[in-house]
Amino acid sequence: MPVLVEVTRGAIVESRHRGVIVALEPDGREIIRTGDIHLVTSTRSTIKPIQAIPVITSGAADHFNFTPREIAIICASHGGESIHTETVTDLLRRLGLDESALSCGAHAPSHEPTARKLESEGALFSQIHNNCSGKHTGMLATAVHCRLSISGYTSPDHSIQRGIISVFTRMAGLGDDLPAAIDGCSAPTFGVPLSSLALAFARLVNPWSFAEAGSDIGEAAKRIVAAMQSHPEMVGGTGRFDTDLLRVARGKLVCKVGAEAVYTVGVLPSAQYPRGLGLAFKMEDGSYRGLGPVVIETLSQLGVLNSAEQQELVSYHRPTIENRCQLKVGEVRAAFDLDLNGKAV
């Protein structure tokens, strides 16, 4: 894998992060290739917007009157702030369920002020605070609406998961026999080539570009993209990369982070990219430290983000390193250029 990021202290390069970048059009035509784009990686949370598609195509979202804000939380890796937990709690109530129906497990809010507030109040965190609780609530909504058992809804053999696999494989250009493992939230995660993740996101933002989509998937994808763009605060939360990138891009893209530093972006059709683009990124060492610089640099070199937008995201693009006296002593910076053939040089 090529070196994509350097970590400096003064003029000294102390560390390097290697990784892979790929960008495809919806028909699979390569726009960018750095490293082995057929590298198999776990999908983790990157595919939450695609896992949300059956919530809409099944009729569950309309039956339970899900708003765009609520659709956004179903696609989220949220920080456990009150806007997130209150939304998930209300969705479960409308399903006739409560937190005990979830199978995602409990963890403290990743939003540190919220976690500290809970601790100071002597309150316990719950499954509602899990960053995947929105996704799981969407799965439960589909099960309740379709009169399926909610027991074992995270099993790969459950009808809910089989429906998700069917949609994902169509969008990613894969066969149904996917290598599967158990994600941190107990839902399935899949081993796929990084190029397949890029293809899936190219088709998420332009679903009418491939015959397998059908009008139901096309309309669902359109609603999901619009929901994420309209409510970025629900997709991540305060100080989260997904939220800030969605806000700054102002309708030009959708994005989703996954554990172990895998990332996906869908660039909506535009004058520059009339068919749209799907991008996927993977840092070899699983470190988020290198991820922001790579994503922002790539989008900037592609012309998706302009210089002003890049500056708004400078804390992700070129994070500074400070010592104990708050002196700036180094930075984390992208270390690649994209040539006309899409290779990193």
C-alpha cells in the first residue's frame, strides 16, 4: 500500500500511514486508483445508508411516518447526544417496543460531554446510547411492519438480514455468497473488495444508473441521501467528521465512516461528474488519524471541495500536533498527489 499520510514533528517525519483509495462511476469505470483496490475489507458502519433501504422499500418508514430526520438516525453512527437518544426512543415507542428489543449492546456515549453528564448524575448508559441504535431500530421497524419475528433479527439467516444482503449485493455488484462476520453491534458485517464499496456508493447517489436498482430502490436511495444531507447532526453529531463534512459540502455528497478506518463517499451527479462518483478509503493500520487528511485531500484534488470548503475542514485535513505547553510542534498531512490517470504519485 502506498504511503498516504505523514506525521511530522518540525521537519522530522515521525510516522506514516498507508492506505488505499478508489473512486468509481456507477458503471464501474475507474476515476481514481491508489494501491490494491481489490483489497477485501469489512464493511462495518459504512453501509448503514444501504442497510436502511429496506426500511423504506418494505413500507415500514411510511407506515410509521418516519421523517427525514428519523431516516437520518437510521443511517447514523451517532454520538449518543440527547437529540439522538430521544429520537431513537420515540421511534421504538411508535413500534410498540422499548430499549430491551435492541440487540446492539450498551456503551457510553462517544460524545464526551454527554458521557460526563450521565456519570455526574449517576445515570447508566443503555443500548439507546449505542452509536448503532438507530440502525437497529430501522431493522426492527421492518420486522414489525412485515410481521416478522424480532427475535434473532441480527442473524444473517433472518429475513431482515437476507433482505439487506440482497439490496447490498445488487448495488455493490457482488454475488449473494458474502463472507460475513459479527460487527461490534452484533449485526452482520461483510468482507468485500474496496472497489465494491465505492461502486455501491456511486449507485446510492445515482441509483437509476444501473438496471438492477428498480424504482423502489431508486426512490428509497433518493430519500436516504436527502435525509442525510438535510440532517447531518443526526448522522454523527457534535464534532464528528461525517456531520461536519456533510454540512460543509452543502448537498454535494453523502459520506459514512466505518470502524477500523474504512470510509465511503458518494458524490452526487454534477457538471464535473455528471454520473456521480463513489469513493472508498481504507487505512491499512485502522487509524483514524490518517483518515481525515486522506478523504479531504482526495475530495479537494478531485474538485469536489473548493479551497474555502477545504479551509472549513482544516482540523480534519491538517490536524496539528501540540505539546504539553500547547505549542504547535507538528502536523498530520496528506502525502500524495493524484495524476490524470488517477494514480497516486
